Amino acid sequence: MKVYNLQENISPIIEDIKKKGKSIGFVPTMGALHKGHLSLIEEALKQNDVAIMSIFVNPTQFNNQQDLEKYPRTMDRDLELLKTVSDKIIVYAPTVDDIYGENIESAHFDFDGLEFEMEGKFRPGHFDGVGTIVKRLFEIIQPTKAYFGKKDFQQYRIIQKLVENYNIPVSIVGCEIYREKDGLAMSSRNERLNPEHRKASPFIYKVLKTAKEKFGTKSANEVTDWVESQFAEHDLLELEYFIIADEESLKTIHRKSKSKSYRAFIAVYADDIRLIDNIALN
Ligand code: PAF
């Protein structure tokens, strides 16, 4: 398996692949790989001539310095895991310097308001950081298709908007959420959960599933109140937000319309670890 740490080394490889008219499937990640990431790279391998994964903990998308410092970094294990999928995968694992040089700053983006909802409210600057790194990676890798998990549904919608606004010639593929057997959405952050919080955390998906059932007969506000009451009684999990939103605009809804698709979004703290999840409602 080939691993490149510098643009100047990977760029000639990309040029060569492009010259031969081969398609590139790209999976950007921040490492600490789990089965969800592996399912994305498997999809990229199936649908393209070449599969490339980037592993880069992007400093500009962390609004909290401690979160950045504590983010798991497990490069050796990540590479071993990737090898179990295929040794043909190309890895780009740049240094901060290779991406940002001296200037570790985000560009500013207008994502038609998608960036102001949910994660955008609670993690100021986060989507400018995501937009900056993903645009940069798309310039370097020049993928045909890029794969994103729907656990970060808002990010997936924002990346769709990014490629639309900048006319970037890549198709964005959204992949279903990969879950542990007990329902917890897979996330690199899960490995930081202590046993007690890990045991408690499947409650999040359990509540989402019941919220979906209730949404069949109850209003969005009633469902939201019910979810809030479930967490108010919980000793280990603290609700940051639960909202029911239009899948297109990501705006919170107060009244249902039959022609629209809705999704419920949730962010919860398990001790100092922030977990997010979502579920399609109709
Ligand atoms: O979803 C992630 O892991 C990151 O936000 C991404 C897309 C790799 C950008 O750093």
C-alpha cells in the first residue's frame, strides 16, 4: 500500500491516473478508522478504477482546542486496517504544513444558510474549516466520486453545496450510517467513551427510532418535547440539541408537509464526548 505525506509526491501519481483516463474514488477522513470508514473505501474500490483515502486531522474545523488535542490519532492501526480491505488503496496522509503552510486558517464560505443550522450553531467556524480542507483535498486528488457518511448529514449536504457553488467536477456519494450491533452510530470518538458511557450511549439511537415512530402521528413539537423529557431523566447523557428538520434546507420545521422529506438530528454529550446521530423520518 502506498502512503504519501506530501503533495509534491502524490500529484504526479494523480496526473498519471488522470492521463490514463481512470476514475478515482476518494474517501476523506481524519483517521481513527472504524468499519464505517472501511465501508466507504470498499464502495470507492467497487465503483472506481483507483481508491484514495486521505487521513488528516484538520485543525481548522475544531472550534475547541482540547477536542483537537484529544482527537484519536492511530495511523499505524489505520494503515493495518486498510490493508485488510486492499493493499491497492492509495493513502494521502499530509502534514499540517503540507496543507496550510504557515497560515493555518479557514477560508470563509457561503453555503446558502446550511452552515448556520445545528452543528453550525454549536461549533462556530466548523464548516468553514470543513469547506477549506475538502476543497483543498478535491484540488489535490481530483476525484471522480467522493464518499461521505450520512452520520454527518449536515456535512454531506454542505459538501454537495460546495461542489455546486464552485463547479467542482466530482459526484458526492452519501453512504448510510454504519452502526454498532447495539445501534450506536460508528464514530472515531466512540473509542474515547469509558465503559459506563459506552454502555449508556445506544440510548441515543433507541430514542431516535421511537421519535420516528411518534412522528407518524404527532407534531414535530410534541416529538421534540418527548425526546427532551427522555434526556432530562437520564443520568449519563446530556442532550445538546434535538431537532426535526427539512432534509433540503436543514431548517427546523414546525408544521409537516406531505411533499417534503424530514430528518431528526441529535447531539448528545456522554461526559466530555460529543456524539451526533440522525434518522430519516419519512
Ligand atoms: O468527516 C470528517 O472526518 C471530516 O470532517 C472530513 C470530511 C474528513 C474533513 O476533515
